[in-house]
Amino acid sequence: MLHKPIFVVVPALLAALALTLAGCSLARTNNANGQRPCARHGSAFARPCVTSSASTPPSAVKPMGVAEPDLVAKTPAAQASELAAMKAIGITSVRLDADWGGVQYAGRNSFSWTALDQVVASVRAAGMTVDLIIDGCPAWAAKAGTSGDVSPPPASPALYAVFAAAVATRYAPQGVTMFEIWNEPNNKGFWSPKPSPAAYTADLKAAYASIKRVDPAALILSAGLAPEVNDGTDINAITFLKSMYADGAKGSFDAVAYHPYSYPALPNSYQSWSGWSQMSQTNPSIRSVMISNGDAAKQIWITEVGAPSSGPDGVGQQGQAEDLTQAIANANATPWIAGLYLYSWQDEGTDPANDENWFGLVTAAGVHKTAYAAVATALGH
């Protein structure tokens, strides 16, 4: 915010102060009323859903970040420029991959930290925090018969835990305190050839113990689960979380990570299939599974959410802006949501047939989309 010199007489200053205090009082009242999830169709909550506006932007009282997997591949100068632009609109954290397959591709005694070192240093130099996803698996450590798959799982929880500890040992001293154990293991694209709650839970338990030995104060998230359907291969997030608890996951994570994508529906629109609705409004839900397993005190971190502005499932630039605006407002209004990461900062391309190209706040050419200004407003900038 720009600061301008103020030259006023005392009465005018007192009048302005009175108006400011009145506004603060109203803001406190609104925040006090906004501590419960909002009402949507099919919900029992009493308060209507909140949306932000340019005249009354909500206060970004929780960590608000960007999941930006492509940042690691950019030059240090490009990283610094991009991070400064993020920070200027209220982004305070970045979600990055600590890709095991990239760091130890050459074997168990070989480490290539250079790219990850640089991107973590860039984020920390920008005064921002990091969520490090410990994922990926090198061919030599993959489960037998899966090394050629898109995303092979580890053959051994113990091997994975050794790498997790190495990540924490290297980056905790640099101020990284948040580690997410894998990404979307309920989706075959990230756990090939077929997701396994039991195998993932074994890795989670081993990694949790190994990281805590390095840094007892570390915040460890279970993997961000995708809003899939049960189709015989992919597993719905609620089903997967229930299986995790049945396989002994309780006590091996400090918070649950989740990806409540809802497009083409908006977060404020109840749909039984929507990832946002399945977070707390369906029966069962992500939240109800946590409560029924004694984890009501633990929070949910939204480590990805967004919508494509174009592509086969695109919602348009205005639809994308509304999706992110509602997600930010509702996250800030919900006590058990700890923070939120938008996906993502910049479009990956311009292919009209590929949804994945269109999730950014800015285009592939760097032009601000409608969502850029909407997010800035939602974050009070």
C-alpha cells in the first residue's frame, strides 16, 4: 500500500479516526459471525456464503499461497521477479516439489540438490514460507514392475523415509517447517499403476517418524487428496482417508491436506460430486471422517484449488476469478481450514484441448487474467 503525506486540521483528523474505529468495529463483528462454514444448498449451516468485493475485501488472516511446480525450472532472476509479483498481491507461501526422482535419479548414494536449493533460497529470500511436497520416486527405489510407470510408488517405506529425513535435514535449517507427504496418491497419475491406501499409509508413517526425529516442531501434512470418483482404479478422497485411518494413519500427520476442486461448480454451490462440498457438507465428508476418528482438533490445509479459464472444461476468466474469490473467502471464514494454496501462478501453455494449460492467474505470456485482480482484492491488496 502506498503511503501519502497527510496534512489535515485536528477536527478533520478526529472525524476520520472516528470513522475508522467504527469500521474496525464492524469488521470485528463480521469476523465474529464468520467463524462457521457458510450455508449452501443442502447445508445445515445458518450463515449465507460470503463473497468478496472491491469495497470490502476480507482480511487474509491465514496463510495464502500458490502451488507453482514450474518455479523450480526458472532462472534465479525469473524466480525473484515472479515471487515479488506474488507477494505484491498478498501471496505469502509457495508449494514446491522436493522430487525424490529428481534429486536421486542416479542412485541411492547420489544427490542432486542444486535446483531445489535455488528455488527454496529464492522463496525464503522473498520473505515467504514453503510447503515442500516429498514426492516422486527414482527408478532404482520403485516398487518392482512399476519403474516405467508415470508415477511409481516406493518399494520400501524405509527407503522413502530416509529421503524424507534428508529433505528435512537440509531445509529445516533454512526455515522450511512444513512438509507434505506425497501428492494425490488416490489418483493413478500420481501413484501408478493403481492407488493403494495401505501402501501410502505405510510410507506416511515412516516419513512422519523420520522427519520428526530431525525436526520435532515440523508441521507434517498427509498428502493432498484429489476429488476423484471410485472407478476401480482411482479412489475417492473420502474413501481413501477412511482407509488411511483403518490402516493406522492416525498420529502420523499433524493436519490433513486436501484439493477441493469443484469446477465447473463454484465453491458456494453445493454439488454432491464437488470436492469443495465433499470437504464438509456431504455425508460422509473429509471433515466428518476426521471427527469420527478423534481428529476434530486437527485442521485441513487446502494445498491446491483452482479452475481452468479455458480448455475442454474451462469456466472462462470470470468463472475462474469467482472460483478463487469464493475459495479464499470461505477458507478465511472457516476455523478448521488452516490455509490455502491456489493452483497456479502462470498458465503452462495455450493448447485449447488441454485443461492443465489454463489454471494460472497470468497467461503463458505473462498477461494478467481476470483472476489476478480478483485474488489481489480477495487478499486485501
